[in-house]
Amino acid sequence: MNDLLYNQYIRNITTPVTGVNNQHQGNVKSTGVNEDGLTFAEVLSNQISLNSNIEFSKHAINRVVERNIDISTNTIDRLNEGVKLAEEKGLNNTLILVDSTAFVVNVQNNKVITTVNQENLKGNVFTNIDGTVII
């Protein structure tokens, strides 16, 4: 996903700007919906599907938004690389670590089930996975 697009939506949805001349401020209403009637999660999902073979579940999209997780083009490329490696090893449900972000991926369906950022990693136990790929 284009880093600029991601940052514009996150900034406009999560932190209202008052008294600042922000050219993009009018594009997102206070409801978190852009002028096309799409939420940030819908825009994010659309951008991911355009730039990648991998899909994000609704739960994973919600975690990306809640936890302000980086979903840049570089992250998606590395995540796709991790899925490819997991597939080559015959893994099904895999924990893929991209820097300090964890993605639990169903390799057969090519779908991210959930994602956890560095702040939420400590104390987490990942179950029902059959392998880990570190990218």
C-alpha cells in the first residue's frame, strides 16, 4: 500500500486536526469514511488486494487499524516472500515475522488471520501454527 495513502487515512481517522490547514482533512469525515463512502479498513483491504496475492481477514484488518501496524509495500512484499517460503516447506498455518510484527497466515488460503505489533507481542502465545518464518 502506498505509504502516503496509509498515513493520510490513519492520521485523519484517528487524530482529528483542528486549526491546521490540512488539504486532505476534507476527504475523511468524522465517521472515518472517505468521500467515496469507504472506511479506512475497506480502503486498506482494496489496496492490499491490488498490490498482493495475499488477503487480510476482517479480523486482521481490524488489528492493523487498532494497532497502527505498518502495511507498506515493503512489508507486503516481505510478507508474500514469507508465504512463499512457508508454502515451499508445506506449512499450513504459519507465524511470519516481518521485523517486529507478527502475522499469522493460513498459507493454503493465502490469508492473514491476525497480526500483532511489537508492543503487543510480549506475553503472547501463538497456537495452532505449524511453523514460523522470519523475514
